Amino acid sequence: MAAASLALASFGGVVQADPHPWQLNMERGASTWSHVPYDLNNISLAVCVVIGVLVFGAMFIAMFRFRKSRGAVAEKWAHNTVLEVVWTTIPVVILITLAYLATGGLTSWADTTGSQMTVKVTGYQWKWRYDYVSYMGKPIEKVGFMSKLDQQSDDTRQLDSGMDPYAVKVGDEHTYLLNVDKPLVVPVDTKIRFAITGGDVIHSWWVPALGWKLDAIPGIINAAWTNIKEPGTYRGQCAELCGQDHGFMPIVVVAKSKADFAKWLAEQEAASKKASPPPAPFDAAAAASASNSVPAVPQG
Amino acid sequence: MTRSWRTATCTPDPSVEASGVTQPIPDKHAADSRRGVRRTVKILIAVVIGFYLLAFLQILLMK
Amino acid sequence: MSYAATHDQHDDHHGAPKSFFQRWCMSTNHKDIGTLYLIFALTMFFIGGSFAMTIRAELFKPGLQLVQPYFFNELTTMHGLIMIFGAIMPAFVGLGNWMIPLMVGAPDMALPRMNNLSFWILPFAFILMLSTLFLPGGGPAGGWTMYPPLSLQSDSLAYVVFAIHLMGISSIMGAINIIATILNMRAPGMDLLKMPVFVWSWLITAFLLIAVMPVLAGAVTMLLTDKYFGTSFFNPGGGGDPVLYQHVFWFFGHPEVYIMILPAFGIVSEIVPTFARKPIFGYKAMVFALACIAFLSFIVWAHHMFAVGLPLGADLFFMYATMLIAVPTGVKVFNWVATMWGGSMTFETPMLFAIAFIILFTIGGFSGLMLALVPADFQYQDTYFVVAHFHYVLVTGALFAIIAAAYYWLPKWSGRMYNEFWGKVHFWNSVVWVNVLFFPQHFLGLAGMPRRIPDYNVAFANFNMISSIGGFLFGASQLIFLGVVIHCVFFSKKKATDRVWEGAKGLEWTVPSPAPHHTFSVPPVIHDEELAHGNVHA
């Protein structure tokens, strides 16, 4: 019974936000679109399994039936036009079907219009920055923060730390290398548009539960959207080699109900107003004597 | 007699050495091959240099 | 006899130069140069393999136990560069050098002295590249793909770029040599459509090489000028675009992977008919499929860039074109199976590796098809699913074909039979452990494990441990191969016949085993019945 449920869970279908041990297949995901890669994956896998069974089956039969030690005498034929036409046409038909399904899925992904919220994501070596741009048509002022690997994971991952990765948990969840100090908080049931860019080298923003990843490239603003159905915590990782800590800059998205999110956002806006009072009038003398140093950019 | 590295792999054939033949023995296949190789190599080197030039010229032009 | 009797066979003893330096450093002999390439490739394979062993050792358990993350990135980068440019490609060039003249009845390659230069560039280039590991700042650590801006952060960029230029020049000269040889030096009667499929595969591969190596040269030169000469090709601050590099690189990179597989297809098309004692099914279709695959390989490059943010139309075009390649590739697989069907098969080691190739390469092809579907690729890109895919097609694909070819032709090269029992031990170990190594990586990718990371969440631990065990045992099994080869060349007492394999057909089997230093100094007389594809009508 336990084995059966493990097998079922391993093969997906049950939404689990984190990867779990012995996981065999991807998850259906938590957004309105994330079932698209899941379905395509399963359909194409099924097609491949069927073709594989037929082709490998034929091979194994041949290896048994047509062995010299069994007395098989080699035929001389080397052509069969009908067969060749059939096994060229059938794959084409299968491919056209898969292409049709994939085209529909891709077109729906590419359409970011009608978004109710915009978040800007910037990849840095080796952390993410989230800036809230607008929500429900209203611009958001100064809600933005860096999001980096949580301290416990960071301490544990040091070479020869002697610490146990299995001990890095949030409740029952094993969150080693999948947790951050400040997660991205978003509302459910809202079409959220992401504007993704890079601050130094190419990174890639990926949360499997949302169903897609998109590269964070300096000089380019890439756009994608999501609409999360269920509240929860969704974890991902950087998915483009970006230097020594590429494996240590995870992503956490916390999806709250719209009410909870509105409350959270209001708190953030209030906190940022208190933290940065309106700027003082420009003082030329003070500016002239101020230091000229520029903060150092992290080197690779 | 020391031999140059260029003829190191040749087996001296006494009949050829004796007669002092200095013209190549007629061999149409070898001659055709030689001509063909030269033509092929000329074309391919031109193509390769062309590709390199395309690649590097665009570097200069786009600088 | 299908070749005019000359004094060649007896020439064997005076054929090869006596001095070691003369024979090996100044060689103009396609057989010796072929041997040099193969020994070089085998050495690089073990070096690149040792990097892989360290990688798998680090990934054995979660947590960092062995290496710092930056050095781990150097290891993965060098593993890729060495295996691709130092092991797989030179091995195919070595096989081509050895066999193409023999298969077409030519006395040697068209440009024997350039052939020598092509080879000797490589040890120099690789010593240069490997030496960067010992420089302050270390070797390249931006992946074998060297995407900017990351790759520009490496201190050793100039050395790596120079090494790559050298390797490219070596490949281009080799390709010119191969084309010139095949087009001009075939014996009279060896028409193009009577040539062995292996020769066709190399003819087409050579054109791919000429087309794309200059592109790689351009791409890495732009990296160099961006870092040292003030250009901004890939620097948005200067008006450039990092994605431009990816386009240029993959325009090279995709044909490159076909360069690494087409000769493998050729090898399998030689071996299966021999051991099935039946002609290859659909010879012309096989040749045509090779050409189609080569052509299509030029228009699919952006399937390596689906997560970059390409416009919708581009995504769709590259998806469709990529899926199309499955058609000619499928035709080849079906034709191999149809060659086996109705044959009279025996399962010596070359045939075992060839059959394993067909099955396991096809599995790699399946994951490739899945990767082609863009929405699905959004989840697969940069994960272990991709790592599993390309290792299936490159290790159980290209590498197994190279090993199969080595077993197949070693008796012809050395004049002695290898030990069939140990060959089979090598085979079974390789085939079992390679699947233990790479199959779980599909699951890791689907579960969400990114690639190029030295450490991972504990959920990924189980399959990583299994994969690492497979890696250690697969690596160890290759030492069996080393033993079999050394024993065959130096210690085996079993002499090989000229034909070696009962079902073998073709010019290369008409010369003695071991093949004399000089063969076909006089072009052979071609009898169609003795060729593998002498009587092709469709």
C-alpha cells in the first residue's frame, strides 16, 4: 500500500511543491498553465515507449530467430519499398500530432497580455532581486528586496562543514539549498507578469511548479506570466551556469490568498515609506565633499 | 649514403635506379588523382578562407 | 585475387621507417597517423573520464565533500571540452584515416604531409588547454559552451581560445584531406554509390566540419576581443547582445553534434551487415538519410536556446525543424533492424556494441524528441534530463560505435585476434554500468535537479548515488578495454586471417592482416560481388 502510493506519488499527479526522493516524473504543477509541459511530457513519453517496444521488440525477436547458431540462413533481400514508405509516413504523422499539441501550448504561454500584476526579477551573482512594479493597475512604490540562500543551507554547504544537509528543514520539508531569506510573495488567482533580466551574467529563473523557466540576461528584459491556483510555497533554482555559486541561489515563491497578499503588500509599502523618508533638498557643498567611491561589483 | 627524411619511406627499386629514368612512369589513374586532388584542395581552401573571412570580417565591421 | 599482386605484402618490413622519430613524428602514412589519433583519443578519454569520476564522486552525496564549487565548474567545463574535442572527434578522425584509403582502394590520403600536421597540432593544443588548470585563476569554468558574460570572467580565456583555434584548424585540414581523398583517389570502379556507408558518412561529416569550424573560430575570437580588445559584441553596455554569442556558437554547435554521430552511423552500417551476413537494408536510403540529417543540422541550432526568450515564431520554427530530424534518423534505425531481420547472426563483441548502440542511441533519440517540444523543454532545459539525453547519444552512441569499430578492425590493424571472452566482459560491464550511470539522470532532471551544480537538495540524493556508482564502475570497465587492446597488439598469439570476419565484405578485407605499411600502391581491380554494396539498384 505504501509502495503503491509512493509509486503513484513518484510518478507525479499529486502536487508536491518540493522534489521528493525517488521522484520519477515531473509534477503537474500549481499554475493554470503548468499542466502543459506535464501533459506534453507524458504524451511524448508514451509515444516513445510504444515505438521503443515495437523497435526493440523486433530486434530481440530477430536476435533470437535469426541467429546462425539456430541454423538461420541469411536472406538476400535489401529493399522493401512499401515498408520504407510506411515507416517514413507514420513517424511524420506522429510528429505532426505532437507538434500541433506543442504549438497550442506554446502560443498560450507567449501571451502575457491581460496581466493584473507585474514583478521585476533580476539575477545577480549569486542571488535574486525582486521588485514589485504594479498590482491591480496601481503602481507599487519601493517594494523590492534581495533574496538569497538561507543561512543554514549556506553554512551547511561549505566544503568540509561537517554539517548534515538532511538537518536543514522547515517543519517536515527538507529545504537544503531550496530556501531563501526573503521569498517572493504573490497572490493566487492573479495573472502575474514577470519582467526578468540579469545584472551581471546570464542566470535563469525557474520554479518547476509554475511550469517554465526563462533566462535572466543582462541588457534584455524577458517576459513571462503565471497564474497560481493554490496557495503554497513553491521552490526552484537558478537554471543557467552563472559562476561558482550557481547551485546556491534558489528561488522561493510564496502564494497567498488575495486578501493575505493585499495585507502583506500594504505592510511592505508602509515599511518602505518609514525606511526611506522623502529626500532632502540638494546641498551642493555637501555633495562636493562626499566620497566618490563606487560600491564594488562582485567578481566571478 | 645518408638519405633525406623525404625519401626515408621509399624502397629503392634497383631497376629504376639503374636505368636512370627521370620521367614518371605513365599512370593515368595517378595523374588524374593528382590533378583532381589539386582542384579539390584549391576549391576547399578557397571555401574555408572565405568562411573565415566572413567570420572575421563581420567582427571587424561590427566592432 | 581482387588486387594485382605487387611486392607490397613483402614490403612490410622495409615499408615502415626504422627510426622511431621518423616513423611516428614525421609520419606521412595514413595507418600510422590513424594509430596516433586513436592512441591520443584513448588517452584524452581517460583524462576526461577522470574529471567525470571526480564530478560523480562529489555528487555521490549531498553536501560538499571534495572540491570547491569553482573547481567543480572547471571540472565540468574541461570534461566537456576534452571529451568532445579530444576524445570523440579525434577517434573518428583516426578511424577515418585508417579505413578510408583501404575502403576506396587508395594508397594513402590525398595530402599525407598535411595529415601529419593535422595530428600533431592536437597534443600541443591539449597540453595548452589542460595547463590552464594549473594557472593562477584556474582553467575555464563557464561550461564547454563558454557563454558570455560568464566566460569573460575567466583568466584563462586567451589560452582556451587559442587551443580551440588550433583544434579547429586541425579538423579543417583533416576534413579537406578526407574530401580530396574520397572524391579523387578511389580506385577505378569504386563509384560513389558503391562506397561503404562509413566512407559516405565521413564524406558528409567532412563538409559539416568545413562549414562550421570557422564559425566556432569566429565566436571564440569575439569572446577574446570582447575581453581584451574593447569590443562589445556581447556586452549590452556597449550595444551588444549576449544572445548573439549563443546563436553563433550553436550554429557551430548543432552541426558539431552531428559531426560526432554521423561517422558512428557509418560504423554501425558496416558492422551489422557483416555479422548478420546480409547486405545493409536500403543502402541508398541510408546514404540519403545521412545527407538529410546533415542538411537539417544547419537549421535547428536554436533548440539549445528555447529558454532564452526567443520570439514565438522562432521557437515554433526551430521546434518543427528539430522534430523533422527524427524522420531520417528513424529510417536509419529501422534499416538497421531490417538488416538484422532475416539474417544469420553471430554476436561477437563488435556486433554486441553495435546492437547496444542501436538500442541505446534510440533511447537518447527519444529524450531528444521530448526535448524538442518547447513547452516541455521549459521544464527540461538546463536540467539533468538534458545531461541524460546527450550522454546517451554520445556515450552509448558515439563512444560505443568507436569501441565497436576498434574491436571490428583491430585484427586488421594488428594481425591478431583480441581475446573474445574479455571483449564480452568489457561489453557487458559497459552496457550495464552505463545505464546505471545515466538512466537515473532522466529522473533527476524531471524531478527538478539543474545541471552544472556541485551540490543538491537531499531529495535528489538517491538517484545521484546510484548514478555515481554506475559512473565509477563504468569508468573502471574501460580499463578492461585498455587491457584487451594492449593484449591484442602486443601479446596475442592468435593470428587473424585476411577476411577476419566470415561475413565481411569490401576492399579493406582483401589486404593482409596486419595491413602492410603501404597498400594499394597499385589500384586494385574492383569486383562488384566482393564489395558490400557493389550491386545496389535502389
